[in-house]
Amino acid sequence: MQTLLIIAIAMAAGLLLSRLMKILNLPNVTGYLIAGVLIGPYVFKLVSAEQIKDLKLVTSTALGFIAFSIGGEFKLQFLKKLGAQIIIITVAQAAVTVLLVILALRFMPGEHSLPRALLLGAIAAATAPAATLLVVRQYKARGPVTDTLLPVTAFDDAIGLMIFSVCLALAIAFSSGKGITVGSVLLEPLREIGLSLLTGGVMGAVLAVSMRFFRSNANRLSLMLASVFACVALSEKWELSSLLTCMMLGCVFANMRRDSIRVLEIIDGWTPALFMLFFVFSGAELDFSILTTVGLIGIVYLIARSIGKYTGSWLGAAMSKSDKNVKKYLGITLLPQAGVAIGMAQMVAASPELPAALASQVVTVALFATLVYELIGPLLTKMALKKAGEIEEANLGRRSPLANLARLLRRSAPVK
């Protein structure tokens, strides 16, 4: 009953703040995050840190459905149309970001500067697909930047996980004096990524075939729910990436079913509440007190990562001869960072081979970056897509934020 009450409080807070965001013409996801901060253990304390940890099942499941939705966008004919563009841009922006952050942090003062730079450089590659997906859906964005953004954020997770696994092994070796082995640096990351894609692919094929025997929307919704639940559970059991597994589930399903677009629309009526809970609980975990403990390293990390994402995506878009708006605006939309980065930071904290002081510093910087990027990232994504002309004016609302606020005040004023 306590868990249900917490969920009810989180949903009520998310709904209230989403109304305020509509008045201010801001993305709903920003309101969800602010709602989480307000009800969380660091402001009004309606929800404790222990209770949030007990609800990890909700956030893990939500990430699975987010990945499933992104995978559903990966139609082969669509990817063939884009060609090598996606791969070039994804690799370029990830590589430039990692290298720039490592170089910027390598000579910062403090103990274990090289392992710290390696770990934070790898975490910097991660991009949050959840916030991006919600902004795109809320404003019905369409165009070259949007078409490039969704697959790039998805492929970015695969590349980021491999880079992180390699950098984690190197950081452990440098900080503890242990030798570097091919297995720890290459084979283990390849195993995780390969098995994640294989598991998701098999489950996607099973889901696509099963649809032939169930025609009603209710039964098809149940099938999709069961498939995502199974992928998340198997990923946890086998220590795989649930993001990659569920993304592959959606990708294989979308390419095996001609009616995949219509079928996937069924699940869109169920997931908004789950996505809202994911962002409210993510916001509740953001501790503003860490701002005083991050110091110069956190500021340098933010600046270096932002420059790396923009410069790398611009370089990749130029190399692949992409649309001019992709070169100009894609990097801005890749700034949000949340679930994957936090997961990487938790892996650092759980590594007994790393010194406790080093792990604590890496986790603090990662949480600080999440706090900043998740609050301003959706706003920047909306701004970039609007500048690129991919959000129609009708989907934004014609009134300015100040006009909407004034209108609300006039409505609430007492009648004379």
C-alpha cells in the first residue's frame, strides 16, 4: 500500500507540473523532473531515498519500453535510405566526446587523474534516449534532424557501452596496478553487446510470429508487454544491457511485421504514465547539494562534453554529407544524459577494484551532469528542433509563455 501511495503522489505531482509546463510552453519532461525534485528526499521529502530505491523496477521497466519504442523506428528501408550516415555520425560524436573529455580531465589536479579521466570520458559518450523521445513525441517533430536523432541516440548506447567497458578495465589496471588482458578489455564488452542483441532479436522474432495468432488490440498489447518484461528480466539475470535487448526486440518486430506501425500505436496508449513515473523518480534522485562538492572537475566535464557532442556530430554530419540542419542542430539534441550514464556510474561504484575515493568522485560528477543535462537538455532539444523547422507552430501553442501566464492569472483573479 505504501508503494501504491508513492506512485499516486508521483503521478499527481507529474500531472500538476505538466500543466504548468504547458502554460510556459516548456516540454513535459522538464515538468516531470522538477516534480520529482520537489517530492523527493531533498526538498519536501514526500518520498525517501530508500523508497525510490525500492521502485527501481518501475524505472528499469520504463527504460525497457523506451528502448522498445526507439527500436520500433528502425525500419530497414528507412535505414537504407539514410545509408552510412547514422554510423558515421554516431561514431564521430562518441569518439570526439570521449577524447575531448579525457584530454580536458587528464591533467586536472588530484589523485588517480588518469583513471578518473578514462571513466568520465567513457560516461560522457552516453546520451539519454528517453528525454529525447518524449520531446519528439510531444511536439510531433518531423524532418532530417529528427530522423537522424532517434537512430543516433540508440546506436550511441551500443558504442558507449563498449567504450565504457574498455575504459573501466583500463582504469582498474592503472589504479590498482593489475595487468591489462584482452578478455577484460575486449571480449567481455563484446559478449555483453552480442548477447544483448541476440536475446532481443530472438524475442522480437517470437513476438512477430505470435502476433499471427492474436488479432484483438487487448491481446496484442499483452503480448508486447510480456515481451518487454521478459527482455528486461533476462537482461538482469544474464547481466546484459536491457537497453540494447529491448531496442533489438523492437527493431526485429518492426521489420518482420508490415503492420508494425499500427500495432506499435497500441502500446502508445499505455506507456505515457510509465514514462512520466520514470522521469519523476529520476528527478527525485537529483540532489542539489552535490553542486557544492563537484568543484572545477564537474564544470570542465560539462563544458568538454558539450563541445565534444556538438563538434563530433557536426564533423560526422559533414563527413556523411548530411542535411545542413543536421550539421547545425543535431549536436544540441544529443546533450541530455540520464539513465545510461547513471548506470555506468553505479557500475563504477560497485567495482571493488577501484579506490573508494576515485569511485565517489566519478559518481558525484556523473550525478551533477545528470542534474544539469536533464533539466536543460529537453529545453535545448525543443529549441534545436524548432530552429530546424521540424516542430510545427500548431504543436507549440501560439501564445508566448508570458501571455499564457498572464491569461492564467486573469482567470484566477476575483470577479468584481
